[in-house]
Amino acid sequence: MVKQVGIKEIAKLSNTSIGTVDRVLNNRTGVSPKTKQRVLEIVKQTGYVKNNIASRLKLSAGKKVSIAVVLPQVINGISYWNLPRMGVKKALNELSDFGVELEFIDFSSDDKNHYKKIVD
């Protein structure tokens, strides 16, 4: 198994800072064309792939991702939508460490205007 290369290694190999590598990878300004080309060449040579989980963990310290899930109301505890609701809750438990928040918004399935109002 090949060891995954991170931005620290890219910075070391390209003789730049981690911040410079981050600016290049996220296509931000403040990097000379020559340095940008050098970093991109190292990225290509090493087969660097962004680690989205690591990035999200770092962001979760200060930023939250909020997701709204719109589902029909459960009436009398019996609904087809209980299983999808439980699945979403399970997924949230797995993502909560990454700064993901969830809000369920219920609508009356027999009131089309109520649904439109919620979605708007």
C-alpha cells in the first residue's frame, strides 16, 4: 500500500510553506507563477489527493455545516418515512465529529402549500 502524501510533504518537496501549498491547491492568489508551477508539478509527481475528512475535521473546530431534511410528518407513529429518518439520524451520528448539524423539518403531506412554504 502506497503512503498517502499530505500538504506537509508537498511543501517540503517543493521547498515552500504549507500555506503556499494550500493557496495553490485552493487556487487562491498570492503565489508567483513559478512557485505555483513547482507545487503543481510535485502534486502531479506524488499523486497527491486531497483528504476531505482531514480537511473537514480541521474546519469543524470553528465552522459548522447545517443540513435541513424535509420529510412528511409521522402520524400515529406509523409512516413510511420513519426508516429514512432513522437512516439520516444514523448518518448524522457518524458525521457529528465533522461539524455537521441537522434539523428535521416536517410538513403535512396532505397540504401542498405547507410544503411549498417550507421549501421556499
